[in-house]
Amino acid sequence: MKKFIKNILVKKRTKLYKERVRYLKNIRGGNDRLEEEASKKKGAGFKPDFSVCLVTYSDIASLAEKKDCDIVVMYSEKNGEVCGYANAEICRFFKDNADISLVYGDELIIDDSGAERIYSDFYHKPDWSPDSYLDAFYIGSLFAFRYSLLEKIRQEITADCDADRLFGMLAIAAGGFECRKGMAFPVGHISKTLYRSYAGSDIFLGRKFGGENSAPVKPEISTENTGVSIVIPSKDHPEVFDVCMKSLSKTVTETDYEVILVDNGSSDENKARYEECLSFISAVPSCKGTSYIYEKEEFNFSRMCNRGAAASKYDKILFLNDDIECLNNEAGEWLTRLCSIMSRTWTGAVGSKLLYPERNLIQHAGITNTSFGPLHKYQKYGDEKEYYFGFNRGIHDLSGVTGACLMMQKPLFNELGGFDESFAVAFNDVDLCFRIIEMGYYIACDNDISLYHHESLSRGYDGDDPVKNKRMKRELKHLYTLHPDMFRADPFYNKNLVGSVTPTIRVTDLPLPEELPYSKAEVLKSTDGFTEDACLNVSVESKGPVSRLYGGFGGDYKDCGHYIAGFSFVIGSDNACFDKELLLKNREDGTIYKLNINELYRKDVDDNLEDQINTELTGFGVHIADDAVPKGVYHIGMAAYDRTGRMKLMNWSDLLFYMGIQDPVWSEE
């Protein structure tokens, strides 16, 4: 009888759940009408002063004779259709950016297979990324250029010239494969959907990320490969270093290298074992020398790397963690591939994808700068799947790569002054990458090669230690003090995408806090009957005052309360059966407050949880009035109630929430 009743309850809950999914899925950003209306409103009275002609991708040969327009808009007549406001946006861009002659925009993927046209995805692209372009035609189905730029390459246009080749020639002529002047990008990008692509069409024109087809036009680059100095900081972990050296010997045969070990105070016993490891690698044919730099001192990753770099003999330096295990890759020898990318004159640094050992889980696929700070993209996502138009495949320009595997040219490293030694542990690599970008170079991550990273084997996790956690927050504040223009800004991560580990969700797909009612807060009188269990996943992606989180979006967010958002689900259970509440636990007196949540549709989470049941509404947003709970520091948690049974679950995030007091990251303490 109990089973019969439970089945009825489950069916009822599932039906209601699917109705909520359908409603929330379609209410947010279901098409680009709002964008089109905003464009028309903005364009009222706008006079472009440009003559525009549209040319299809199949009619490129006609450009050899075209002389009757100021702006040429190229588009694919097969993939979809140009948005009605595209020409106006392009003309406005060229009017506002007199120094730019080539531009591309974003795309909306539409599905016409049903009774009505609906959107299935948006391709929000990064700003100009030369390394990404050489790997994939990410420009897609529409781009535009000034007639004056066409004049520079008109003689090179042949009868068989396609859109990819044309764009490549234009990009070279526009200076797209040169070091920038600061943050001035030579190729423009309009962060609006200018083209509607039909679902299933090949927006990459046969050249996708990680594919076999190479760019039809390539700029001249140096192919000289003189060798690499591999700098490895380590202390009292010779067994970890031994794994690194043995894997290095098995995977690198095409490129000469030297190994420079920097030790800040290992025991005599471990020093002897390190020397044995260096003796082993020095006998490998590709190894052209070893150095052992030893000095007892407090751990300072930056100082150790700088010492190693000063002792290097090659022009290319690879900073490598001792807990890296090198792998053979189908795409080719990993060190040779990094050297090849590093030979590009515009590339300031390059890294590779890192995986958790013996599991196909991503640890690092490049760094994106978010409102939380720098994040590893797709961390803990399975690498067997391809995410967001190939984000975890191929070569991408990003705002940074991890110092666990980072290659640079020694002259540039010296010019920048090396690693900033005021960053002893955290964010030293990000600070270096920010300086590289601010100087006009690009940073590439090769996601077609991967290495194992036995993450934090050497030091343990910072989040496990309150002292280390406070130091990490202090260094994060220091990072943005030095680079204020990089705070919540990333040219290689589209502003329309939410700043989380996954770049799938758009800002307009999720409501702003002001669109949500304030959540009611009540004291949780008792935890009796609750089971504290890690099967209740709690992932917080945004937290803090609305004015800090969303002030950059153009609204007036003064005195708009606080906001906590993320996603949560119960592992191994039917999530349609659960109701959830956010929990805030006062760190001083232990009082727990419960707050109702707003369910949010999260397609990205659902796509990644193929083995879980009903996870479309895993997202949550909680808008909190400034006086909802007393001032203080709170642990963030979640309560889940099984409405088809009696189970009550509770679990906590490792993040803290600061109500009415300054977050230590931004305080003056």
C-alpha cells in the first residue's frame, strides 16, 4: 500500500515538475525579440552615413570587382538568416570605432522543426582571438569589413576563395596576428546576435575546434625550436617528482629540454632522492642538462619560479608543477605542440588542459575572470563530452592559464619582471597572465593535449585551512588592486554569459535579483530529523551585495539587498520529489535561518548530469533584504525535503556569506 501511494505521489510531483520546467524554460530569453527591440530603440534617429552591401559566402568572387559601398557585410545564405537590425549595429560599430575595419558578431541558433520557431542555443563568442581562429572558424556565419580593408587584399581573391580564407586574409591585413597596443583589439566583435543560424547547420564551415582541418590562411611565424627550460618548484616530495620525471622521459622525444629543480628546504634524505631523480632524467637523450637550486626558506612559488628562470639556458621556459604527470596525446607530442604555439609572435603564454588523475574529469581548461575571481573552466566536468561549441576542444585564447603548466618566452618574462613575489602562493600565475594581456599579447590554452594534475598533493587545499583561506582572499584583493580594469572583465569571455565554471548560461537566461521577490527568512527551530549528507550537492556561484555583483549591468542597484545563486541537486534520487530551502548558519552563535528559493532553469547542469533524474530546475536564486537576517558571517547550506516520503537532507557549501559587513576580500583589513 505504501509503495502504491508513493508511486501516485511521484507521478503527481513529476507532472508538476515538468510543467514548471516548461514554463521557466520558455519565459527567459526564448528569442532575440528583446534585443531587436532594444536595437531599434537605440537606433531611433541614427544615421549611419555608410552605404552597405550584402554579399553571400557563395558569391565572394564578386568582391574582386565591387566598388560601390563603404561597408561589406558577408553572410552565409545556407546556414540561416541575417537579423533585421544587423546592418544598423554594424554601421554603429564602425562609426564608433574608426580604427577598426573588420568585425564579427554573435549567433542565435533557431529550430524550425516544430510547429513554431524556437531558439535552441546562442553562440556568444569571445573578442578577437587569433589562436582560436587558427584552430577553428569560430567567426561563423556573418562578418563585415570596410571597403578600404578590402582594397588591401583584393588582388588575392581567387575564384575558389571561401569565407574562411577571405576572413583570414582580412584579419592579417587588419593586424590581427600581431601584438596589440594594450587592450585595443585590431579586429572588432559585436556582442549581439546578428545572425540566426538553423539548428544543425555547420556554423564552423567544416573547421571546428579540435578538428582536423587547419586554417586556409596562416600568418608567418617562427618555426625554430631551440629547446625548453623546464622549471619545477618542489620540496620534500621526491616520490611525486619521480612520477613527473619518468612520465617526462616517456612522452618527450622531439624537443630538447633541461630540468631545473628549485627546492626551498627539503630534508637531507629527500635531497638525496631528488638527486637520484635528476640523475635518471639527465640520462634521457632529449634532456640536455639538469640543475638543482636549493635554499631553505618559506614557501614562495613566485620566488622559486624566478630563481629557476634566472638559471635557464633556453629562450622558452615551461613552469611545471612537480605533481604533473605527462601523457601521450593523439594530437601529438605535448611539449612540441606548446613550443609551436609559443613561437607565434603575438602569443605571450601557453598552457594545456589538465585532468584529474586516472579520471576523465577536467581540472583546468584555461582561466576565465569572473565576479568570483579567476576560475578554471569546466572544472570537474567529464571531458568525454564536448561543451559549448567546443570550449574544451582545440586551442582557445583566454585570460589566463594555470602556473601548473605555463610556457613563456624568456625575453618577455624578463621584460615583465617575472612572477610578482608579493603573491607567495595564490594568483601569482593570474597576475602574470593579466600583465601579459595588458601588454598586448594573447594567452592560449591547448585543449587537444592533456596532462594529469595531482592537484594540491604538495601543499594540501587552501580551503581546508582558515589561515590559508584568509591569505588567499587577501591575495585576491591584491590581484584586483594591481589590475582594476580586469575586475569582473574578461575580453575572452562574452559579457552575455554568466561567470561560472560553465560558459553555457546567458545573463538574460537568468533573472536579475531585482526581478525576484525578497525571500522570507525564518529561524530553523530544530535540525531533528535531518540527515547531513553530501549526496545533497550545494554549488554557490554568486553571493554578495547586489550592488557589487550586478552594478555593472547598467541598473540602479543601490540598496537592493543581497543575492545568493547557484545550483543544487540530490545525487541518486528523483529531484522532482524534493522541495528545497536555502540555509544560513551564523558562524558565531550557530543560529540557522531558512529562506525560500526561486527555482531557475539550468540546462547546462542538466546536460552534465545524464545519470541523474529531473535536474532541469537545479538552479536557485535567493534575493535577501538587508534586514532579513542579523549582521554577521554565515555558512551557506541547503535543506531538501522529500515530499513523497519522510527524508530530510541538509548539506553545506564551503563558501561564507557576509551580511551587513564587508567581505574580507574587499575590506581594508
